[in-house]
Amino acid sequence: MTLCRRGRGGFALTDQGRSVLVEVRQLLGALDGFRERMSNIHTEIGGELNLGIIDTLITDPHFRLPQVLATAKRRAPRVQINISVDPPNLLEKALLEERLHAAIVSVRQRLPGLTYRFLYAEQNNLYCAEPHPLYRYCPDEVPTDMLMGCEVVGRSYAEQDEARQLASGLVRSATANDVEGVALLVLTGRYIGYLPDHYVRATRFGLPLRAVLPARFGYLVEFELATRARGHVSPASRNFLAELGREYELAMGG
């Protein structure tokens, strides 16, 4: 077919030439779109991000995981985020078994095969509720003889830390595997127990709580980011860890 004519009058497409030009432009546009889509498949982050945290962190102003995840999700909208809330020992076990990519845990002892990076610390205190005999004397005028007769509820995963703070003779007579379990027993008015200060301030309990001798029994709980020391780091996990590092000014290499 004749696509164009050239002569003294200049260059001009024939009707067939104009039709072919339209088709060629559509073909080239489709090729450009194909290249762009293939590039996105290669470079866009997808997959899953499996994270672990312990309970009742969200009321702590130092806990900035919501901001971190919001930014990471904007950069990688196709990533599916899965959150597990468990005691630290179960989160560390899940990391070693490669069921989690990262976890925020309260530090007990560092396990081989995991890398830990400090994030922040929270203040914990011994608390009692209004019906408890100590309540009227709190926070600073609690008689020692009354204190020694108290029943204490503790977190099962923080047994060693709390035992060090209670070395003066107080013993635990009940346990719970999370903060809310401790709070439940404290609210009975029969127990005293350790709770994070931010949790007490932010939670609307049915009864008021007071700290018991905070200068004597208060202590800091350190939270760290735990990841596997070796192994493949997925693009979704790398994106999250990079943003967490920026938020907490961490060195994420190694």
C-alpha cells in the first residue's frame, strides 16, 4: 500500500498512511505501558510484614509504631501487615522460627541468633487499688509491717525483673501473662502489682489506683527491637526497618 506521497508539493500521508500511523502510535504506547508495568512488578514492594509486640504498648508516647507503619505503608501499599501480640519469650521463639520478621520486646536476656537494638524505656511502679488497705497511705507513707503482709501479683514473663525489685521480702502469690491480667487482680483490692505508669494514666479503671512507694519500688523496663541475626531480609521488612530506624535514630545495618 502507498503510505505517503512526496513531490514538489511536499510530503503528505495517504488515507492508508494516516490509518497506519494511528495504529503504530497505539502499538508504541502499549509497549511503553508494558515496560512500565514490568518495571513496577520488579521494583514495587509486596508480600507480608509479620510483626510482634507485647501488650499495652499503645498508651506509651514513646511507642511510635503507628507512625512508622503509616509511613512504611505509604511507600509500599501492597504489603500486608500482620501483628501478633504475645509475651516476649513467645515473640523471640517466633523470630527464631522465622514466623516473624521483627518484634518489640522487653529485654530479659539476649538469645543467640537474634539481634537487639534499644528503642526506649518505660517507667513501671507497684500499684494498689482504692479498696486495698495500703491505698490510704500511698504513695509515700506505707507502713513496712502492712506492706510485708500484702499479696503481690506479677507478670509471668517479668519474674526475674520484678523479683529483684521486691527483694525486700515481698513474694508473689499470683501471676498473669500480661499487663491487663495484673490490672484485673489489682482492681480486686486484694493484690498489689507492677503496672506501666503510662497504662495507669491512660486507662479508665473502675477504681482509682495509687503507686506504692515509687522511690523504692519503681523501675525502668527497656524495650528493644529484636530481629534475626542472619538470613534473608525481605523488601517489605527492609522498608519497615528503614523507617523504624529513622524514627528512633537507629543504625539498622549489620
